[in-house]
Amino acid sequence: MTQGLDTLAATSREALAGIFARHERVFLAFSGGKDSLTVAHLCEPWGDRLTLLWCDTGHMAPHMSDFVQSHRERFSLIKVQPQRPLMDHWAEHGAPADLIPLEHLEGVDWRYPRLQPWSVCCGTHRTWPLVEFLKQQSAPCAFLAGQRQQDQGANVTGIRGLMPGHVEFGLPLWGWTDADVLAFVAQEGIQLQPHHATCGTSIECIICPANLSREKMNLLDRHYPAEADFVRRLASHSLGLAAAKANEIMGVINGTGTAEREGVR
Ligand code: SF4
């Protein structure tokens, strides 16, 4: 833990008190994960002015969707959605992947199928609907997120840059570690998502073939076998394309092969 948990929580509550003093309406990006649950808990003194903002990609695990929506009992909750069904977007721009040979990227299009970086897919389907909602707010307001400095890959600068001018962006857990959050959750008796004991990593979306973890695959195997099969097939396909490209390059470097484009002369 970074510093005394009580000190950490007191600092975050003080920052939140300032935000609620400046704004009548405060929104929290809410996914049902431990970080957004912790921020919601810290906001309880101002719970009547907090609105949970849930971006439903349409592919959240049903038990997680139920868990998220169960928080309507304590807070106001608004569901936002991407403009288009996620699969329609994949059909046009490619499925998300971790490893992508550049020629499969949209705009290059030397080889098909198209693939897209998972960060782009997440931006379109999980971040952008929140930004669009906030743009439509006529009065100044605040937007909170559970991202922490320790999160690898959290594109906070990018999200901050997308925020409309009338929205104050707050990250109450920025200095917290994973251990801090888990200790606070235990201390405060915060109820975590139903699968947390066996899978602590995010499982959104259940059909996502990128950014996988062993514990997510185990969970899909147990509860969503059809989706597990779909994910394996898609991830294996994009990985096969990346491996083929790597082999092509190695063949050229080692003098044992040629680049595919050499064959068209
Ligand atoms: S979790 Fe996967 S499928 Fe869902 S929005 Fe992000 S990249 Fe796309």
C-alpha cells in the first residue's frame, strides 16, 4: 500500500467534496469493476447527486450486466450505448487484436481481413458514448473515472483531451494501488462483482478476442462456452496472420524466403 489507507481515503474524499461543491451533477463512469465501485462508495455522502454512467457495449456478460444494474437501488444510473452495433463496426473496420501486421490495418488495406487495435475498438465502443453523453449536458458538470496511475494502458491524457470544456474530469483513485483498493473494499465491505474471486481482470466484452487473460478464458469456459469458442477462433486467426508475417520477414532476413509481394512480379 502507498500510504495509510485512512489518509488515502481522506484525501480522495476531500477532493470529491471539492468537486461536489463546484457541481450540482456529477457523473461516474461505472463498469461494476472494483475501481468504479470504490469511487461510488467514496461518493456516498453525495449519493443523491451522483449518476452512474454505464456504457453498455451490448456484449457484457449477462451476470455482470445484472450486477451493474442492481446499483440502481442506491444511485441514479444512466445507460449509454455505441451508435452502431459492435459487430457491424467490426465487419467494416476489423475485429480487435493485440498483434496486427500493418497491412491488415484500415487505410493500408494491402491484405484482408482488416484488423483493428483493441484500444481503438474500446475507444469507439466504451469511451466515445460517454463523451457524447457529456457533450449533450447543457450545464457544467463533473465526470469521474476510477482509473489509477498504476493502471497500465489507461489513456487518461487522451480521455481528458476529449472532454467538453464544461466538464471537470476527476480521478479520485489516481494515487491508489491495486492493494489499496482491495484493502479498502475489504475494510468497507464493498460487494464486488460476482466472479471477482476467480477473475479479477475485466471481462468486458465476452466476445472480445484481444487483451485476454487466463482467468477470463477460464471464466468463459465455465459459464459462456460458445463465446469462449468464438474468442479462441478469432484470436487464433489474427495471431496466425501475425505469425505468418513474422515468418515472412524472418525468411527474408535469413535468406530462406521471399516477401509475398516479390511473387507478383
Ligand atoms: S473490450 Fe474488446 S470488443 Fe469490447 S470494446 Fe474493447 S476491444 Fe472492443
